[in-house]
Amino acid sequence: MNDLLELVVEQNASDLHLQVGQPPTLRLSGSMTPIDGPDLTPADTELLMQAITPDNHISAVKLNGGTDFGFAFGAKARFRVSVLRSKGYYGLVLRQIPCKMFGLRDIGLPDKIRELLYRPRGLILVTGPTGSGKSTTLASMVNYINEHREGHIITIEDPIEYYHPHKRCIVTQREVHVDVPSFSEAIRRALRQDPDIILVGEMRDLETIEAAISAAETGHLVFGTLHTNSAAKTVDRIVDAFPASIKDLIRTQLASSLIAVVSQVLCKKIGGGRIAGYEIMVTTTSIAALIRENKTFRITSDIQTGANLGMITMDTHLMSLVNRELISPDEALEKAQDPLVMREKLLASGAQLREL
């Protein structure tokens, strides 16, 4: 197992897959790359699983068919591990969490985003599909605050991914199911722990969303994630989580507390590696009114005209990555929110597209 983990770090792979009937496989720059060697047997995956899985998580796999936990590979990297059963055998997927913190510029966020991190209260959401780099973006934001502001940061995660040392801030990191029973319970308790900034790893249920919004309203800067792929859909997803009788109230609360939504996708970079494509919405008086009046379909046109505030639509950002020769036209088309319009723009710019 140590040799495999060493290889993941050395090759800078994002994931390691260990499944019966397949050699160990790395995800390199988004592509699956099997390691030369024999296919894994049921005995192999069970031994590899036992090498890194704590006893209580082994019991959880036997009972529930799966478990997740984080662990450190010496000082070289941390891994988020998902152990599962498939056709009665054990399988593992390990996601590498780099030890190095990235600066906001390193991950491609505009400088305007920094200004938002000095806000005393409100809600900043980072959204996107699984594996789009949301955790890395949030860790960069928290690290920036930790280096430039003073206060108490509480992170609530399942499991803890990036470790944040105390710098100018005191950082309390709590793991769901280890330090606290649930996200919503952790937020409620956090309000009694004198926090300035609260990071909610996942806003996956009504209780958690409700607790996060009320924390943002009561004078805390709250960060959260959702699996949505645009600012407008993020607002709709939050409102739709609530019963019809209080939807209007939630829209009003969101309009006053939502600071920004950063939606992102990870694209394959020309020449290897990956780069994020972003949509950035910063709440203005106009956008707040659209949220209140349930006219979220108009948010995109406000984003298009808000470049001076650091706003950008996903498709505009993807187009700029193509123009800077960082991603291929085909990659931009695949990740576009409006593929038909993107195809026309790419063809008009003289880009060569793969035939369908």
C-alpha cells in the first residue's frame, strides 16, 4: 500500500482506484491510467483495505457496505478514502488531498474575490459536480482569511480534508460522526463557540441549509458547498429544499444574506494537468431583487454585465481559457452550460472541433 501511495504522490494523481479484476488504476489529469501489473484478487483488495482502514470503519463496511474517512500519508499528503463492497468484494477509492495550500491566484480566482473574504457576515457558496475542486477552492479561501484576518474559524467536514494550522486565526476543525453527530447539529453548536467564520463541508439537507442561512444572517461569514452547476440553479436548489409555505421567506433571507456563488468545473489542460473553469456571481441590489421576486432565470444576464465586480459566466471563462490555449475547444464545448451557443462561438473564432 505504501508503494501505491508513494506512486500517487510522485505522479501527482488525483485518485487511486483499487478494484477486484483490475490492476491498481490512477486518475492522471482526468484520465484513468492502469499501473502495469497483475489484476487485483479479492484477497489483495481486502489486505490493502485492512492496511489503512481503522477498526471502527472496517465494522462500518461490514454493516453498511461502505465507509469514508481521511488519513495522512506521513507528511507527504492526505487522502480521503472511500471503502466499498462490490459483488461481495472490497474496493477502495483514494482521493489525494495535497498538503500544499494554493493561493487564490494559483487556482485562477480573480482578485475581486479577496474583497468578499473581508465581509463580516453573509453566505459564500462554492458549487459544482463531485471532483470539481470545491474543497481546494474553499481551503484556499479559508487559508487566505487565516493569513490576513484575525478571528475564530470553525470548519465542519465529513471527513476533514485540508488541515489548517492556527495562523492569525484560531482554527477549530470538527469531523462529522467523529467530533459531532451531524452538520446541522455542528452549526447550531458552533454559534455558541464564538466563531467569526464557519465552513460547512456539505449543505446536503434542509436542516443544514436552514442552519447555515440563519448563521449567515446572525453575523457570521459562512462558506458552504452544493452540487449545482450555476448561480441561478444554486438559488433554486436552496429554495426548493423548503416547504412551499416558507419559500417566500427563504427567498427574502437569501436575498439579504447571499454574498456570492462560485460555480466551477475541472477541465483537462493542454499538455497535461487540470484547470478550473468558473462562473462567479456577486450579489448586487439587482440580483437580490431577482432572488426575492423568484426571477432567477434573469441572473445570468446580470452576471454578463457585472464584469467590473469580478463576475463572469462559465461559458465566457471557458472561452477565455481556449483563447489562452490552456484548454482545447472540445473540452470547452463539453463543459459549456449552453453548448449550442458555445459551438457557434468556437466555430466563429476558427476553432477546429471534433466531429460528433
